Amino acid sequence: MFCKNCGKQLNEVQDVCPFCGGVPSNSFEQGNAQTNTLIERPRSEVYNPLSELIQYEGQERVFSLGGYSFKVSSDMDAYIYYRKAFKHAAKYMRDCVMRDYQQHCQNLDAFFQNFPIMYIHYRRGLVDAAIRILIENGIFDISREELEDELAREFSKCNKTYESLIDAFNSTIEANQGRVMTVASLLPTVVFGGGILGFTRALAYNTATTAGVALALSRANVTLAQRNELYNRIDRRSLAYSVYQDYWDIHYSLTYRMHNTGINVWYPSQENNYRAQGIMNNLQNGLIPEEKVIPALIQVLNYRPHQKNCLEYITDKFSYTQEAIELANYYGLEDDMGV
């Protein structure tokens, strides 16, 4: 059985889906019959999150908005495709991580030992897909392990949560040890024991690494109450968002390499990012004359197709017309708002 709302597999017939909280129905479409109906992105009942992560050749596309016609170049089209494909897969994999988190990270020790394993396990399919796409485009100079190392260095928001807890855990060990030394008048040469290593090391998990973490945790001078207090610092919503962002950001590493190797894939530049943000600021502050608003919006989409608030501005301004919805869906807004 599968939830027809989110596509997840159910162990039995249930009134409420344990994954999305929705009520399984016979249709993916949700909402009302108004023009600006918000609907879920359609999924087949059995969704393969890697099915979209394939080699793609961009093609020139033509759109219209308020009487203006404009083109999306083939290299930009390719970038938009990869960005959306990894976004869809990242959301799916994030849900898998948080499902396993609920089952296997119910205390601090379990979080330290199990979360890195879950994180890299569900990221692995996305990494392998990126490597496969690179190889199919004739780019052979990076391995899975090298790409994973790069992602850990450049795109790892989960690192902050994990590292902050490690720092707090090790600081608690030192504080507890210091109190023991003061009370017992121990020599200052006593070594603090039981400290654990950081997130990057934890991601390189193997039998020796996980056994070492488990041993360090068992020996650590941290009380159960202190462990519970540290565990309760984890903001699960924030952690889930970090997992999603880390997974989605793989598309940056992919498209950057393709762009720099001469493959027909666009890639954002800092200069164009600044231009797009400047135009959006002026639009939102009402500084651009009405007759020049649409050309300005088209410039934004050319400079940075994922510019924050641009697509929302378009759909709101043009009252969810067919043109506006078509643009929003093409550029990827349907993943966030269900347009």
C-alpha cells in the first residue's frame, strides 16, 4: 500500500499517513477550484527519487509574459533541469533520513553514532548519480570519494549542528573533570578522556570508526541528565532543512564542473547574482516604472533563474495567469508552493 498524498509505502491500510500526516486519497490534487489553487507535485505511487537524475541536453525554450516574449537558452535550460531534479531527489532523501532518525536517534549517543551513517547512506545515491552524469559527459577526473570530500568541505550545513553538539559534549567532559580535580585535589596532569571527533571524520564511517565512537561515548564523563539536555538542543526541523540543503547543493558541484569543462550548461556568477538582487530590490521597493517591470523581471530570470522572491512576485503580480504559472512551474516554484 502507498500513500497517494506523498507516495510513501505503508505497511498497512491507515487513515493517516505516518510520513506526511495527510489523509490518503484517490487523487494527488489538493486544494480548491480557485484560479490560484495550490496542488502537490504529481508523483507516481512508487516514486524512484533517482529517476530524474540523468544526463540531459538542454534546449532553447520560448515563454511569454504580459505581451513580452523571451527565450531561455539551451545551457540555461540544462542548468534549470539539473537544479530541479536534484531538488526533487533531495526532498525525498531528506524524508528518508528523518524517518530513520525517528527510529534510530532517540538519544544523544545514538545520534552521534547513527546520524552520520544515515546522512551519507542517503546521500550516496545522489553522489553516484552526479558522478554518472559527469562520466557520460566525458568528465572522468573526479571519483565518488573526492566528490564526497568536497561536499563535506563546501556544502555541509549539518556539520554545524553535529559539531556544536560535539563541542558542547567535550566541554561538559572537561567541566566535569575539572570539578573532580578540584574536589579531589588531583594533579593537573590528569588527561580528559572520552572526547569524540568531528562530523567529517564521522562521515568516513567504518567498523573501526563506529566502534571508536561507541567506546568514547561509553567512557565519557557525562551524566545521563547532561546527555539528555544536550540531545534536547537538536532542532529537528532545522536539521531536516540542513539535510535537504546539503543534498540539493550537489547540483552546484555537478553543474560547475560541467560548465567549466565546456559542456553546454549555464552556471551562476557572483556578478550576475548581484545584478539580479539589485533589480529585485528596486522592483519590491516600487522604483521601476510600471511599463518597465516585465523587461526587468526577464532580466532577473536571465541573470539568476533561482533569484529569491522573483517567481513569487511574478505569480502575485499577474494573478496566477496561465503564463505566470507556466513560468513558475518551469523554473521550479511548484516544488515550494505547489503552483
